[in-house]
Amino acid sequence: MAVSIIRFGGSNCDRDAARALEHLSIDAEIVWHEDGLPEDVSGIVLPGGFSYGDYLRAGAMAAHSPILEEVREAAAHGVPVLGICNGAQIGCESGLTEGAFTTNESARFQCEHVYLRVERTDTPWTAAFEEGEVIEIPIAHGEGRFEIDDDHLTRLETDGRVLFRYCDLDGELTEAANPNGSKHNVAGVLGETDTVAVMMPHPERATLPDVGGTDGQAILRGFERAVNAD
């Protein structure tokens, strides 16, 4: 399989994603957004960073890049898509998932390790975990607060499309464990299908043992699971 990591002007986690996937022996290539997706793409990463300097809103300009139409079409045909941090913002802005990510409640950029509770295990991204399992993944964002109106949040939760929530070490959903003020502690959500996911924490930064933490490995293995499921 070949995973395309889309680089926009301002992306800065594309190489991190490529290195993490290569560590897992998953073929990955960085694709400049103006060049479009390769014909043999079997997975897509929308990486973190500050695409277009986060002008207007984080991810808003990148969401209107022509390659996003290709991404949406690929996703509709079952190609797994993972949006991370700025990629999650792009995913929401482009309609791959519902909701939006906006300024942290602290109004500050936050870079720290957080705990996440796994809400579902029947998705490619979480199949290696147990429901309710607590994992540790770093965050690095200034606009990571998940917002959505109550009706749509209820639908997301009813449909089981909340993938991760911020929690404490014991898995409790507390205000103190919610680093950015996200609604209902939401840290990651699914699109219309479970092969499309966006999340603010960085699994690619919890993949290399020498860097610290490996809980992100199982999430990135989701590309293999999604492809092999076909």
C-alpha cells in the first residue's frame, strides 16, 4: 500500500508522519498539494502544521485546495483518510467530518502529553485497543477546541462517531483533563464511514520508541487494517 501525505504551504508535520509510517513498514510519500493524488493511492494523511499560515481560520484555506475534492472522492470510495491536528481542522472545514476546531479555551498554544479514552474499537484506527482503554498521545495546537451545535453533537454520539475523548489517567472525563475546552471532551471523530477520522492529538509523535511513547503506532496501523479489510 502507498499512503500519500499531503503537503500544503505551512505544513510542518508531514515528515514526522512519513517517518512514523516508514518505521511501521508502511510505504508513505509526501505529495505536494498542487500535484494531486497519485493514481495508486491507498491511504491519505492530512498532516499537522499551519497550512497557509492559518489565515482566516485554521485549515480553512487548505480546505479549498483542489486536491481536497480528490480526497473527498477517494474517501467516498473507501480510501482511508486520517487528519491530524491542522489536518483535522482541514478535514472539518472541507466537510470530511462534522464540527469545527477553534481557539483553545486558554487562548494559548499548548504542547503537552494528554490522555485519551478510546470510545470505539470497531474501527481500523482503534481495533488494537479495548473500549475505554486510556492511551497517551501528545498535542501541539492553538486552535484545538472541538465545537459543534448540540443537535449535531447528539447525532455524532448517537451514531458512535466520537473516536477519542480527553480524560484523566483513570479514564474519567474531567474538566481538568480537557486541555482545550473541547465540547464533551471530544478529541477525535469519524466521518460518515469509519475509514475517515480526524483527531487533534499527534499519533505520529507517539510512534518512535526513542522519542517517547508508542501508543500512536496502533492508530497509524489503521491504514493497513482498512486496506486489508477490503
